[in-house]
Amino acid sequence: MFDKLLLPIDPSKRLKPSREYAIALAKRLNIPLTAIFVSNPSKTGTMTASDETSKGFATLVKRQLGQLIEGITDVKITPMLKTGKRRKVLAQMIGEGIADTLVLGPFRSVITRLFTGSEVERILDSESLHAFVVREDHPLPGPGSPALVVFDGPELPERGLKMIETFARKFGCDIEFLHLGSEIFGGAEALDGAVSELRTSLGGDFHITSTIIPLSLFKTRRAITNSVLRQEGARIVILPDVEDAVSDTLFHQLVLSAAVPVCVLR
């Protein structure tokens, strides 16, 4: 879990926070990072371009990849340039074992997304690996700030709890569970059991708490989550996308509009 990072990049300034976050993750976890620029000729207008134009575009891309790794000596970054549709290229690389974790930024503006949909969601829908979604500059999770685990399904599977435990150990952060809905494996008692299990596993150095907030017609899942994020000072949302723990609605709202980076665990 979190052993090899894959960062798709392009010239967009919107991806700067995700680039910086990926480098910070690689440093913190001491893991390799692959930065890939996927050129789709049908979108860049180079499908029918002359060889000279195509070579010029490739040179520009290589320069951008070089700028990414320039001056960075404490992280192993492998730059790659591939041609094709982004999702298909990423799927191929993941299938080859090049990465087990994606770091994604907003490839499109909010206005463009309204007409074309979210590229981030399409990538996540087609891949079942872990991912960090980073839209704004934000510090990594760590001591003194909890990670907010949000789910709205009927239960939180044991596999999800194990991944949350691993996350807490890797980043040294406390865990706050937020369940959206009044019923969960029979009620609050079962959630308390999950909290107790995690406390036992992690020991006294970690602070584990939980909150259940009923859903209503007046507040969206996103609004409730962002409100709790502000109250708790959490630096990251964890979505344990395991079995039925996270609904499509919650996934959509938080991946697109959470106030902090989102970590999808699978």
C-alpha cells in the first residue's frame, strides 16, 4: 500500500498542487514516483501535423518533465512520455505494475467539467487502486491533525479498517470516523466497536474518535463533510471505497469538491 506513485501531468497550472503533493508524498514515504505526460494527438492537434511540429511538441513536453525533476535529489522520479488516451495508457502502466497509487489533480476547470464530465472520476472508475486527489495546495497528513474517514454505507469492512490502520501508521496521524446516516451495522454500538478495534491495533499513541451525523434534505454529504473538516482541522479525507462502504453520491461529491485532498482506499 502506497509503494509506488504515478503522477499524470500536463501543462495546466491546475495540476501544480498535485505535482507538489506527489513529490512530498514520495519524500515522506521514501517511495519512487513516476511522472507521466500522456499526449493524445487527437486532442493536441498533432495527429495530422508535420514531423517537425510533432518533434517540437515532444521537445516541449520533455522540457516540462525535466523541469519537474530539476533540482530534486532526495526523491527518485522517473519521467515518461506516452502517446494515446490517458485512461488507457494509465491502465496499461498500472497493469504492468509500475504503480499502486495514483496522484491526480483537476485536469479541467469547473466550467469545462460541467460540459465534458470529470476526467478524474473516469480514471478512478476504470481503476481499482489507491489514489490521492489534490485540487489545492495543502500539507500532508501528520501528527496533530486527524485524517477524516468518511463513509455512508451499512458497514465498514474489516479490510477497510486494516487499510485505515496502515494509513495512520504511515503518516502518524489520528483518525476521526464520520458516518453519514443514522444506521450502521445496527447502530452506534457497532461503530464504537470498530473504533475500539482500531485503538487496540494502533495503541495509545493514536487518538481514534467517531461521529454519526444523520443525512437530511437540507445538507449534502459534501457540506456535512466540509463542516466537520473545519471543526476538526483535518488535512485529508479518506474514502474507504471497499464493498458498499461508500455510495456513488458520496464518492462523486467528495472527489470533486472536498475542502482538502481526498485519499481513496481500495
